[in-house]
Amino acid sequence: MMTALVARSQNGVIGKDGGLPWHCKGDLQFFKRTTMDRKIVVGRTTFEGLPPLKGRDIYVLTRNPDAAFKNATAIHSADEIPEDAIICGGAAVYDLTLGRCDEILVTTVKQDVEGDTFFNPRWLADFKPVETLEETGEYSIVSYKRVS
């Protein structure tokens, strides 16, 4: 089963300048708990915006056949993604991979922010919300499962 993690603001922003345009401690803690000792897949821009992530095997999905990354493995197609990986963005990676996912864990940060990358509502077209995993005044995390 492949899972994706998506964090968005309430106005649909998922990124700005290659990073997150908010700081939400609860979401960061959830990300760490969910991805620790796991394989994660990110795009190049997302990878470059990440702090060092210890305890994870990182795969960077890139179009550049000569790409090499410190502390990460370059992959060049969705077919190279390990089956048990967690998809962690950005938008182009979600576009390529959500069709293979059985679950999407969506954090909604309860604020409006400016950004340059946005959540695409069609990403959830084949999913239904099944459980609220966390809910605070600052954010919510909802598990969506694929509709068969």
C-alpha cells in the first residue's frame, strides 16, 4: 500500500519558493512520526527545500538523468518508486503518483497564506475521507482512502 502525505493551507497553498509557507509544529511532528524509518519520495524542488531528514531513505524523483543528491537516491520514473514508499510532494510528484496510492493523509493548516504551489482538488477525486487523525485549533489531519 502506497501512502501520500499532503499539507495545505485552508486556501489551498502547498508551497512557496520550494518550502512550506507556514510553521505548524503539530504537522511537523506528525510528518516525523509517519515517515521515520521509512522510504519517502519527493521531487527535486521539495528535496532542496527540506532540512536534513535523518532516519529516512529519501528518493528524489527527477527528470535529470545525471542528477545526484547527497543523502538521497535519484530516480527517474514513477516505476522506480518502492512500493512501500510515502509520497511527500511536491505538486508534480503528486500528479504522477497519486493514482498509485491507496491512502492520502491530508493536513490542513488553518490559515490563509501566500504561495506559488497549490493543492489540486482533483487529487482527492478517487478518495473519500474516512478518519480525522488529529484536530486542533491550528490544523487538522484527515485520512482519505481510495474508493474502489
